[in-house]
Amino acid sequence: MTQSTTSRLVRTLRSTRTRAILSLGMVLGLTSVSTLAYWTDEAQLTTGTIQAGSLDLLILDGRLDGQGGSVTNAAMSATAMIPGESFAFTVPVQRKANTAGFALTATGTAAGTLSPHVQWSVYEGTAGTQTTNANGVRSNTCSGTQLSTNVTLDGTAKPLIPTATPVNLGGTTFSKNLCFRVAMPSTTGNSAQGTTGTATFSLTASQLQ
């Protein structure tokens, strides 16, 4: 073997060894960035039913079940009213069982030609016993806390319970009495004779916070 042949053989061996080392480096490099697969699992959780509550104002011994509505109370009437007389009426206000507690406000309107000649007052209480004096003048009062005094009603809503009053503070059912008193002042003039009128009261219940 000549020296030239020996040199070429050495260079060939070195080149082969270098390629082998580089190839090993590439394999090692690829191996070093591979990831291991770990087992996984997942689970789902579903809640039970979530239900919204309700707020339900009942008046007159449970009437007006459900949202809104109106009712006429024929017992809230007076006939042949004369100056100096007054009448009082008890109105039960309730919260329907298992509904939200609330605070109450109220406004009143009136229609008819008698409306400017009578005055309304509202109490948190009950009506007393109607009395008649020796001259035949009838009168009545309300017990409890006075919420408004001598309000003359017309076609525009006037506050009769201006400040929200809590009606329920716990328990399954709560009832309180409101007393509405109507009076004709003794100074009422002849123009009121023979006239009639009606009043409408709007009660608003607002959830207690």
C-alpha cells in the first residue's frame, strides 16, 4: 500500500467516524425533546334545580293570589254621610306563605264629585266600633300607628303610606292590619249634598334586603 493510498484511507475512516458521531448527536437531540404520555381523567358535576322565589302580596283575607290584580271591597262604603262624620275600615294585608318578605307603600286616587269633600287617613291598626251621638252623627277611629293624616284624594296618586313599612320579618305567613278612615269635615259646604265618589288604593310591596 502506497503512502497516498494510506492517506486516503485514513481520511475516509475519519469522515465516516465524524458522520457517525453527528448522526448519534441528531438521534440524541431528538430523544431529548420527546414527552412522556401521562394518564388523564375527567368528571362532570351537575347541580340540583335552582329555583327563583316569589313575592306575593295578599289583601282582604288572602285575595289577589299571584302577581298584581285588583279587588273591590264593598264593605268600604258609607251612605248618607254628613259633615262631621267619619268611617273606618280594617284591611288585612298578608304575605303568601313561603314567599319573600316585603315592605309596603301605598298611594290613593279618587273619582267623583264627593272626592274633594272627604279626607283619608291610614293607620297600622284596626277600626274601632262605629258610634252615633245623640244628634245622629256617626264616627269611628283607628287604633295603632298613624301613617298618613287627612289626605284629600283626586285623580293624581297621593301617598298614604309614604315610607316603606316592613310587613314580614320571618315565618311562613305574616298578616298585619291596615285601617283606612274617611272623614267629612264639619265645615263641608252645601255643594257636597247628594254627591258620590269612590277611592282606589294602590299597595306596592318591595322585597326586604
